[in-house]
Amino acid sequence: MPMPETTAAMPRSPIDSLTSPLARAAEVPVPTADELADRFALAPNPAPASEAERTERLANPGFGSSFTDHMAHARWIAGRGWTDHGIVPFADISLSPAAAVLHYSQEVFEGIKAYRHADGSVWTFRPRYNAARMAASARRLAMPELPEEDFIASLVGLVRADAAWVPSGEGESLYLRPFAFASEAFLGVHSAGIIDYYVIASPSGAYFTGGLTPISIWVSSDYHRAGRGGTGAAKTGGNYAGSLLPQQIAVEHGCDQVCFLDDITQTNIEELGGMNLMVVDADGTVRTPRLTGTILEGSTRSAILRLLADSGRRVVEETISLQGMLDGIRSGAISEVFACGTAAVVVPLGRLKGEGFEVELGGHEVTSEIHSRLTAIQNGTEPDPYGWMYRLA
Ligand SMILES: *Cc1c(COP(=O)(O)O)cnc(C)c1O
């Protein structure tokens, strides 16, 4: 475990992402949850799930299919700003068929988890990072920014209302999905004058049961996730919509997920549809593609770079060509490749396939070590030397 005392002597690695605007935004102190708790007032659900029903749904949570009793909501109206902040009963949303989001995809979202610690308290991981990223995504989509403290207050309000829904099993969490979209009913193409913000919560099971299971990756040569000047660095649904067809093609090739190349040279690896990529060299160096504007800057990626750099490992952000990666895997110069993101934390790659090539990867020693270190901080079983954890309830 890297403690601040031991890191003080280490030379600071020149890793751009460690001082990126998002990384710096994440360092700004957040008021306590008690101080933020009354920003989203609770209108309790008059018909919450019964205890028996909740227990049953928590017994086998899966991912993203079951939701808690409440949701957070706020609305932005041009000329008035953000209004109507509240925690309200989880329910279907009524929208005009002319709502701009249904036509022009003006939408942004986030993904962050609440973890139950052994003493019953509930925590989340670097919420200011996600708050700042949602604001940055909103800017790119010409949407109003929700103030970062209101973003965190909405998580506090929702998790406090639905605290009984935070599972306590190993690897389990309450997945929080903040999102905002253009709800104004107008078919003209312009930035909407009404935006609705919600947070919904879904109990989520352990991604891995009994050790990390490697996944197989199809490298897409026909389709790209993002292009220069586009929306690749923003967390917006449209990026995902565009990745569904290549994802289907990956499955047709017998692979679990798709990996995208850059759209300009079409030779450099970027990331998966919803996870960043890292390469572990046999000499221990960890490399990841540099942020070029077409890669989504992951909170997990950022935390892993910090942990690795502070543990004295050589960490490099650089252009990684597909050919170089294939050569490295074949020669043994690359020992592991893994993907990382909030949902799975880290996933080792076991096979990399594309037009005209297929290579296998064996190990995931470093990947497993990163997984245990990060999840130990998130689950409160090891100290949190970075102050990454934020107590919600
Ligand atoms: C959300 C996302 C990630 C991972 O980000 P985390 O903050 O680590 O969850 C990576 N790539 C894409 C495209 C994403 O949307």
C-alpha cells in the first residue's frame, strides 16, 4: 500500500493525466455529506418496495436491471437556472415526443458507485471527479453545467433515501447513474431551453466471482468510436450508440468487447466502448494511450496511474500502435493487457483478435494486484492515503 511518507521520496512522474483539469478538479475539497444533505429534499415514495421484495432483489442484483425506491431530480430552465431539486419516487418519466433528446441526442451521463463498508457506513469514490467530468461533458454538448456540489448533493440525497438498497456482499455496490438530457419540446436544432437531470440507482453484483476472468477483444478496423474534434472525450449516449454495431460485429467474431483505433492513422489503439486500456510490459512498465481528445478520461484510469506511479512503477502515457502491441504480445515483451472502468474496475484481456490476426495473453498478475489495491480502498479494507473516499451516509 503506497503511503504518503514513502511517496515523498519518489520522483514525481511526468504523467499528464495526473495533473489534467479533471484530476485537479477532483482534488478540491468537498463539503461533508451532512452539509450537502438538504439541497435535495426528500419526497418519500408512498409505496416503496416491501422489505421482502428488496431482500429478494438484493440477493441476486445482477447489473442495471433493478432500481431503488427513489431518484434525484433537478430541472434547468433557460433564464431561471437550476430549479426543483429533490429526491422523488422512482417512476417513469413523461416526455413530449418532440423532446429534443429523442431527436438530436443532447444528453450526458455519469457512472459512479456507492460502497458499504464493514461498519455499515456508505461511501463513494472521488465524486468530484465525476462531477467535474459531467460538467465538462455538458459543456461539449452545449448544455448547462450542474454545479459540482449539487451533483454530489444529489448522490448524498439519493443514497440516504435508499441506504437500505446498498448491498454489503463482497464486490457488490449500489451503481449510481446521473444523467441529464434536453427535454424541451422543440424540433428546431439548437441547444434546449429545458434540461432535466436525474440520478437513478441500481444494486449491482460482483463483476467477478472467484478471481478475474479474462475477456476477448475484437479490434474494429471499419468503425471508430470518436474522431478529432468530436465528442469522444465527453460521456454522452451518442458515443455509445455509435459503438453498438461494432460491438455486435465483435460478438459475431466470438469476442466479448470491441476495441477502437484512432480515426486518423487507423493504427493506434484507443479504448473499448466503455473502458480504458492499459498494457503491462514484461519489465514492469505500465503504458496507456495518451489523452488526445478522442479518449474518455476515466476515473479508474486516473486512480490506477496514481497508484502505480506512487508505488515506484514506471508509468507512461504514449501512442500505442496496434502493430507494436501485437509484436509485443508475440515476443513476450508485453505480459498483460487490461481494461479499466468503474463497473468492472479492471478486466484482463485474454485474447486479441482482428482482421488477419489473433493473439493470446496468459498472465494477469499485475492486473490482479491493481484490482485488489483499488477495491481494498473502495471497500474500506485498506487505508485511503489519497482521500479518494467520500462518506455519503
Ligand atoms: C465511462 C467510460 C470509461 C471509464 O471511465 P470510469 O470513470 O473509469 O468509469 C472509459 N471509456 C469510456 C468511453 C467511458 O464512457
